[in-house]
Amino acid sequence: MADRITTLRARQGEVHTEMETVVNTAATDGDREMTAEEAARYDALRAEDDRLTANIAREVDLEHRRAAAARPIATLPAGRSGSGATVPAQAAEKLEPGMKFSRFAQAVAATRGQGGMRAVADFSEKTWGSAFAIEAADNMQESVDVQGGFLVNQDYSTDLIDALRPAVAVRRMGAVSVPMPRGNLSTRKQTSTSNASWGGERAAIPTSAPSVGMVKMSAKKLFALVPISNDLLRYNSIQTDTLVRNDMVREVGIAEDQQFIRGQGSSVAPAGLRYLAAAANVIAANPTNVVQNVRNDLAAMRLGLSRSNAPMANCGYIINPTVAEFLEQLLTATGALAFPEISEGRIGRYPFTTTTSVPDNLGTNGNQSELYFADFSQILIGDALQTTLAVSTEASYVDNEGVTRSAFQNDETLVRVIEAVDLNTRYDAAISVLTGAAWFPGSVAGQ
């Protein structure tokens, strides 16, 4: 069926090219009207295009229906254990976040995108049993085999986002995920606070209201390439599900983490906290590292929010691990720990998280870092829930060491994950940034 759809779409492309040729012939000839012969040819092509569109729609609909009703086929893929039997029926299992997405990605990779959703559903039935396949059938029929990959439905896309939450610092700290089902979202943002006033009896009450603007979010595409060993696809297990899930979450999570924190923003990528913060809340650290200066710098970050009447509903810090180590070792003049609460995951009374997406090699000497303090209830992550998966056994990719590797030569299947997200804030004064912090162990003045 997939071959029939491909053939129909190829012919439709040819028809569109012929239609364009007919129109362009008249347009380039003094923009004249089409001759009777040209008009008849165009009408015939249009009628054929309508027939092709209807035929493609029927084929796609039938493929989706077959995928939804898919049942096991006779034999397992080569290399998998068993003598042709399917996985026995079993009770539905509760899967950890990201595992459903992992299994869907494995099914797409194992079938090499051939055979459409029916092949994906059949593979799922054989590999993980009827309980998972029955649960997945309704979700799979909503996924679409599109040119360049599978457009994954919202249920699986949400499953990936749930897995990303602990892997991405901004998500981990409680930024609000808002759906963008059509790829766009507009909502109000506060730009200043209202003012109260006193008055005498019968005195007119002056009007006062906060100034508001608009937060406009639009889906930005994030691309990640995840190589999967074909051995893992041949010998599937819960460990395989976990490994594939972790690999995808790591690749997507690193890209999100870096962009959400320090991304400058463009038409194709979201701005991060560093460039969403109000200019007045970007503070330079005191260059002399003594306990009181460190406390003052941290206080200045917090005051940047409280003086602007940020809600302070869900505040916390994002810092580099080196900065956390510095604060943990920092001693007062009496030898006591300056920040003993670090071991409990707090700086003062506010929680913190660490990530290497906050650099520690900034500045002229490459020994400076930044600290971020925000009310994460005001940070919005727009999730379009439009993830696309595509696979290749021939493509090449560059690994973390900068070496170009061939999926074919390394017996791997390369999975391309495309996610659509954006980041913004409802109140830019709800973010503060401390720059130029040369806070690393042993850097206290006098040591």
C-alpha cells in the first residue's frame, strides 16, 4: 500500500509540473490568455489531479484503519528470539516517561519506515505484546506517514516532553509548559505593576491597572540525530527501551537546555533566559570573592525580582556545577560553612539546579560563569506537540568528538527527531542574571 501511495504522489507531482508549464507558457508569452487547446489541457490535468487527490486520501485512510486494527503476523524479524510466535498477551504495564516514545521510535527504525503505520503497529505487537499494541493502536492511527518521516501524535510527543522535564534545567525548575497545537500562541504579559492610593471620604478613586503587552510564541524546530545500534533493535528488551529513551532525551535535552538558558534567539530558535531578562536585572558580580560580596550579589539577584513585584511564586537558581562546588566550600571568617544548605539543594531558602549549559569558561581569562534566578511560574515553554521521526541506515553524522561516522559502516540506524518548541516570559522582570562570577573552588580573596 505504501508503494501505491508513493506512486500516486509521484504522478501527482508530475501533473502539477505539467499544469505549471501550461500556465507559464501563456504568462511568458505577453501574459496572454490561454488558447482553447491549452485551456482544455489544463482542465484535463486539473481533473486528473482531483482524482489523484481522492485516491491518495482513500489509500491513506485505509492504511490508518489497517494500522489501528493490526494484529500479529506469522514470524519475528531475523535475529529476534522465538520460533515465529508473538509475545503472549499480558497485563498493561505502567511505563516510565519517554518509554512509549522510545518504543515508537524503535518500531519506525526497525521497519525502516517501510510499510507505513501498519508495519509499525505489527512490529509493536510482535515485540511488546498485545497489551501495549492495543493501547498504542489508537495513538498510532493518529500518527501520519509524511514525506521525510512520521508525524508523531500528541500522546507520544507529550510522553517525550515528560521525559525531558528532569533533563532540561528550565523545565526541571518548574517552567510552565503550554500547548501550541497549531504552532502559535498569544497571551498577555505584564510589563508593570498597578498602584494603590489613599483618599478621603467621597474622593474620587484614581484608576490604576498594570501595564500589559502580548507574549507571542511560535514553534521553532529543534533537530536531533540519535544513532541506534542495530543489535539493540534485533534483541529488544526493557533495557533497550531505556537505552533508546535515554539517548533521545540526552540529545534533545542538551539542545533545549543550551538554548533555553543562553540562546540569543532568532526567527528559527527561541531566546533563552539570558536574553529574556530585563536589562536592569542583568547584574555584574563583584570581582572580589569574599563571603559578604557573594551574599550581596545573590541578594541583588533576588531584589531584582521582588522590587519589580514579580509574583515570586516558584523561584529558584540555575547554576554551573563549579559554582555549586564553590558555594559548598565557601567558609566564613570563623571557619563555618557560608552556605550549609547547599547539601540540601538550596541557596538560602530557594532551590537550585546545576547544568553545564551554563558555561564556566566565560570572561577574558576563561574563569567566569553566570547565575540565573527566576520565578519559573512566569516562564512559558510552548510545546507544539508536533514531533517528527525519520530513519536512515545510510546517512552519516558527526559524533560528540567531531568525528564523521557512517550509520551503514557502524551497523546503526540513525533516527532524526524534530521537535517544535518556543520559550518566553510573561514578565521580563521575573528573571535576573549575575554575570562575571569568577566563583570556583579556591578563588576566595586571600586564599
